[in-house]
Amino acid sequence: MTVAPWFEVLGAKAVPHTAAPTLRFAMRVNDTTRDDVHAIALVGQLQIDPAKRSYDDATRARLVELFGEPERWAATTRSFLWAQVSTVVPAFRGAAEFSLDVHCTYDLEVAAAKYVYSLPDGEVPLTFHFSGTILHGAMQVSMVPWSCSAAFRLPVDTWRGLMAAHYPGGGWVRLEAATLDRLAERKAACGLPSYDATIAGLLE
């Protein structure tokens, strides 16, 4: 019987001075059944578990695009993929700490970003599912089974702080090139100072 390693998430924080918003998850792997682990080529699939937290009425209204009307949520709030990341855990005996960096987007057409953006506070329920290859002992190779997983609750404030550092006072919406051209024409024709002012004028 193959004994699987055990993973846990110790915490998460924003990585400063990066080109794109990035969260760094502090991880720990425990494997006391093997005398020496030379390396683990690890793949982590990060999923959001929306059914594992509660929502007030205002938040439910913001999440209608993702999950439909609240009466359907028992069937629609299923886990969905946020990101897939990989790393190499260096040699260790017994246990080791390592990190996983997850690049985040503020594109509100992406389900993960829209979901977290819609949460006013609290935590984002996450599950990490792991796979990969373990090199150990006298050049032995074992697989990390898909049964290896770790749960974590990411504070919404951590995500908001990350986005505020990269997009202070604003957000991010993707527009088609033709729409941007029309906005530019409108902005110039009306003598408006910014695209924000142009869109605000259209909304009024």
C-alpha cells in the first residue's frame, strides 16, 4: 500500500513588487514514511468551494450571474477552478515548508475574480488538490495521488489588499477593441479628461 504525503496550507500573503497581482501560499508537506525525499515535482490545482460559506441577501444578488437565483444555489454552488500551479519541493526528511505563488486577475469576466470581488468580507473557502512525482530513497519514484488535498480559508481582505496595491482606487474591466475606439471618440468629442469620466457620463 502506497502511503501518501500530507499537505497543509499555513497562510497566504501578497507578494510585493510583482508585475501582476500574486498571492504566495505558505505550505507544509509531511512525509515520515520515507527516509529521504530528494525532491517532489508538485502540481497544485486550486479550487474555490462556494458552498462552504454563508451569504447575505446583498451578496447573493451580486452573485446571480455566477450561480443563478438563490433558490437554485443548492445545485449551482459547486467547486470551480481558480488556478493550477507547479513547483519543486527541495530535498527533506520528515517534513518541509515551501511556497506556491498564484497569479491573480482583476478581470471581472473571470469567475474566480468575480466571485471574490463580490464578497464584502469573511473568507474564501479553498481546496488545494495535489498531484506529481516524488523522488526518494535509492532513486525510487512514487506518485503523489490525487487524494492528497488541503483546505484553507483565504481572508477576503488579503485579496482586496493585493488588488488595491496594483489598482489603487480602481478596478479592471476588459473591453473589445471596437468598444475602446468608440469610447476614445466619445472622450475626445466631449473633451472629457479620462475614460472613467466618459463611462460615468454615459451611465448618467
